[in-house]
Amino acid sequence: MYLAYPALGIIKMDKIVKGWKFKVLVVVAIVVLATVFYEGYVLYAQNQKSSKATLVIYTYGSLFNYGANPNETKNIVFGTFEKKYNVNIDIEYPNNIMQALESQKSNPQADIVIGLTNVEAPTAIEKGLLDPYNYTNDIPSFLINGLSNNHYLTPYEYSYLAIDYTMSFYNQTKGNVSHSNFLNFLNSTWAKNLILESPLTDTTGLNFLMWQIAFYEYVLHNNNWLSWWKSIKNYALIENDWSTAFNLFTTTNNPQQLVSSYSTDPAYEIYNNGAMNGTFSYNSTLSYYNNTYYGWETIFGIGIVHGSSHLLLDEEFINWFLSGTVQSQIPLNEWEYPANNTVTLPPAYKYAVNPSNVVPLNNYLTQQQIYSNMTSWLEQWQLAMS
């Protein structure tokens, strides 16, 4: 068949048809090849991702959440390690870390645990929930010995527990709150202003219980520590976790003006409210008795979960977590003292309670005592508060 175009002359139709079919076939082939290559790439990428080792980390919900940019901080801490070692990190937040580890002892689901303290450490070690790893670079011996001198947990941050008080309450008590102790809370006016955390569900609450027991038994020489709890139970507010308690305390117009928290909180308050001139909306105190401040030093640790199948990676992560890069993120994001003593503290920390002026009550309670008595103490506390 022929077509006539004035400008082109005579053109054979079957050549046009064949040329059109050829072009269609080429386009189809390109689409098919592109699809195959794309699907192959996606499959390759998925296989590459699935072939990476995954480190599962159990920790607490507030980890690195109290800085100016939590996502950026977490990317520095966890994202950098993922890229360097070509691994995936899965961070999980059990309601109770210790209970999760105990329930999974025969089939561990985590590789690393971040956030067990010197109070939970004895139980975790005695129950075989952790594997030792000896890391001591730039970590003071008092922290290592205070947490786990057999290296089942490595310290990464620490601070004294404290009672935060508003400046309104400071004025109401004519400054007496800054030189107070547990005995002051036997007054219902003080007790009804107090927010605490439950020792059954929260690390801060558990350490607070140790603080109160140690103060009663070794400073007051009064073994009836339960009497204090019985006297405040109808007045104080007890929350399930520190974040809830602290956020409630800092909420505008909240009636409670006292909360169990940490001695570094004044630094957090000064820094975040831009009041570096020293104007506080709240401050912190410890237990003042006979012209001496007593406190409970809480040491937070990182450790390897017994049964982890990634021991070398676990160790590398601990090395990284204790390095200056990560430890320098602690002061302005965790608002604790970094365990690595080469890290320079920011200026805001001059407003924190000076730990060198505090007698640690930890010296009176050995880890063996804590392990031997913890179950009984918690049962007594629960009965007294019911």
C-alpha cells in the first residue's frame, strides 16, 4: 500500500506500520527492563536491610528527650553508630525494664539495656540477667564501684536525688525548705504539696525509697521508716513515672509545689528559661540534718543482656556510648553528670547542687543489703500504702 504526500513523494505504508510496531516494541522493552531493574533494586535494598544485624535496646522513655532537639541528639547517638557499623538499632521502652528482662530470661529479646541504676543492679546481676564487660576508660572509680564493681553495668551518668521546690513554696516556708528533710513532710501542709514516683513502677521512685530508708535508719537511727509513708499517703500525690511527675510539677498553676527529682534540675531550669542571671522559678534541696546535707546518689548504667547474640557489637556500642561524642550530649539532654570525666560541663551546671557538699547515703547500704531486702521493702511499702 502506498500513500502520497506532496512534500515527501511516495511512501510505502507497510514500512510505516513496521516502523511504528518496532518503536512500540522498543518502548515496551524499556518499560519492562526499567520495572525489572527497579524491582530488583528494591529487593536488593530490602535484602541488604534485612541482612543487617539489629541491636535491640531496652531503655526508659525520657532518654535524651529533655534537650533542645531530641531527634537530632538521638541521631547523633544512635544514627551515627548505625551508619558506622552498618546495623539497625531498635529502641524499645518497656513499662518496667527489670520485669521485662526477668520475664525474658530464658528467651532474651534485647541485646543492650540502658538505665538500670545502682538500686536495680544487684538484682539484675544476682539473677544472671547481664553479661560483664570491663570498660573503665575515663570513668571514676567511685562510679564503677558504686554501680557494679564486677563490671556487669558500666556507668554513663549520675546525680543525687533531690526535692525540687517552687520559689513560691520557698517564700511560704521562709526559706526553710532549702534546709529540710523527711521529717518536715510529717506536716500535712508540706505533704499535700509533694509529688512522688511509685517504687513499684519507676526507677526514680525506687531510688527515692532507698534514700528515705537510708536516712531513717542510718541518720535518724530510726528503724520505723514505714511510719513516714503512712503519715504522707493521704496527702502526697504518687505517679507511675518520673516524666509524669516532673511534667505535672512544671505545669502552670499546678497546686503541688514539690517533686522528687534530681539535684541537676536547677541547671535545667536556668538554661531552658534563659535566666542565666540566677533567677529561678524552682530549686532543689536534699536531706539537711545536723548542719549536713545527705543524699542518695543515683548512678545509671549500660549493660549487655545475657543471651545476646551480638556480643562484639554490644561491646562496640558501649565503647561508643561512653565516648566523648555521646557523653558530651548528656549534660544538656539528660541533665545528669556524664560518667566520662573528660567532658566539660556547661556553665548552667554551676546552679546545680554541688555534689561535693553532700554525704552519700549509698555508703550505708551495701549492694548485698539492697538485694537481700528489696522484695521485703517493696512488699512492706505496698502494704503500708494500700
